[in-house]
Amino acid sequence: MVKLNDLKKVNQQYAEELKKAASEVIDSGWYLLGDRVTKFEENLSKYIGAKHAIGVGNGLDALRLILRAYLELGLMKEGDEVIVPANTYVATILAITDSRLKPVLVEPDINTYNLDISLIEQHITKRTRVIMVVHLYGQVCWSEELENIAKQYNLKIIEDNAQAIGAIWKGKKTGSLGDAAGFSFYPGKNLGALGDAGAVTTNDDQLAEVIRALGNYGSKQKYVNDYQGFNSRLDEIQAAFLNVKLNYLDIENQRRREIADYYIRKINNAEIILPNLPKVNETHVWHLFVVRTQHRDKLQDYLNANGLQTLIHYPIPPHKQQAYNEWENLSFSITDKIHKEVLSLPISPVIRDEDVIKVVDYVNSFNK
């Protein structure tokens, strides 16, 4: 079986370094809020080009903490609106509703699957406070138009950077483009921990201070609680693993680009819609390689039967989830089309060249 992303093989590359890192944490006797987390935060901050990096429990918490911090700072209040792409993974939406804010769903661009920036302005109201962009599948969602809209209406831009660490827009990495950014280091991400982990980056000193406190029970000083916070802390052993793997991130992202480039050049089945190849290669880190076809389920069955693992990211859009049944009558035609047609092909830094060729051959031989 050619796996979509073989995590065992990914981590085997660095097994000795990871084991050494784990051993050092075990021997240290210090497992939370220690030197490894501090070191990873410093390394991530430097890598992204942001003044602050705060390690947190996971990617969902990263976004929750940003929004909660803005609420605590009085820059937002319950019921305020957050513009967000309608086709994002549900975690993006959960962060908004958990903060008692209102998601305003906006259609994506069918060519990039990212938020259609040209549609933002028509959704802005007097309650709009934030544009939350999602760099979906690893492609940057950014433009001068987006910056100008945010400036004109005095809006914050929050980046959901769970899938695009290492992507670059005009010399700046995602995670440093907006007012704040949330990261996920779920094991399958381009920079994956060996468990749950996440981070926030920002250049805002005050925001960083509040986020750090909120994630530690609302406390800046032990047993002194300034906020009604919660527990969301990056632990020492995951930080140690991430410190090892961050050293190899650019190499792995480049391998993903090479695989994506080959797929785009060699897949020529008329039934398959390939992803948009950015003019600037660095703007995409190919967390996922997503194709579309009206015969998605048949294609998936065909590829799986021939030893090629595929997944659907994502089969059900947020507005069709039972958790948000108040939206069941909403219509998002582009979002619905994407969710009915997308299929993710195998892509990872450890996939063999012969397996990449195999994927191409079978996709090209698919006949509805």
C-alpha cells in the first residue's frame, strides 16, 4: 500500500535524534514549562519571523486563545463577527463559536480553495472584527487587497496556519503576515509532533502576554489568576521532538513541491481537475495534494483497490454538520461542489519516486 503520508517512515528518519531528545527530557525531571519549550518557541519565532511564539496544546486551542485574548483586551465582545472561509476544516469554526463569536461563512475561490478575497467586503458589517484566513492544503491565502480591506475597516487578520508552515508570500512566511496566527503540530502536519501540539505567533507584545497567561489557567504568576483561562500548554517532550524536526522542515517541504510538480506535469486524465500551481513555488508547501473529479468515489475505490491510499479532505462542510444544524438551510454552491469532488492523493517527504510514478499511472488509467 502506498500510504497518503507514512508517519512511521517520516519519523524513522530522525529516530535516533528523537530518542535522544526524549531521553534528555525524561532524565531532566522537568516536563512542563521548561527549557525545551522555551527553546522551541525561540526557534519557531526565528523561523517564522515573528516576535513571539507561544507553545500551546493543539491547533484548535491556538485559535481559541487568540480570540479569547482579543476578548479579554476589549478589542472584541461576544456576538462580534469573524469572516471565515466556508470550506475550512471544522476546527476553524469551533474556535470562533467556542468564543461566543459569530462565524460569517464566505465562499472560497474554486481555483485555489482558499477564501475568495474579492467577496470579503460585501460581508462586512458593523459587527465585523476579524478576517480569519486559512492557508488551506498548504497554499498561502494573502494579497494586497486583503491587507487594504483590513486596514480600511480596522479589522484584525488571524491566520489559520495549521497546514502551511514554511510557505512564503513576498519574502515573509505565513504566520508572520497577519496580526496573529495559529499553528497545529498534529502528527500528520508538515511539522508534526508525536502527539498533539500547537503554537501561536504574533508581533503584538500585549496579545502574546495575554495568550500565554490564558493557556496557563489565566495565570502570569503561579496561584495568581488574572483571567478565567484554561489549560493549553505545549509539553516538554513534544517541544523536544519539534526542535529536532524543525531542522528538516524546509528540506521536507521542498520534496513535497517536487512531488506536486511531477503530479501536475504528468497527470493528464481529462476527468481530473488538478490543483492550481502557484506562479511562485514558495507560496505552497503542499500539505495535501488535492484533485477534483465528478467521479470522486469511483476514483477513490479504484485507487484504493490498486494499493494507493487516498483520503477526502473534507467530506462534509461545516454548514452541513449536525453541530451547526442552524446553518442547514444555507447554500454555498462552490463549497458544496468542492466537498463533493475533492480527493487527496499520496504526498509526503518519504514517498518513493517509483510510488509517485505509480500514482500518476493509475490516475491516468482511471476510466469512469
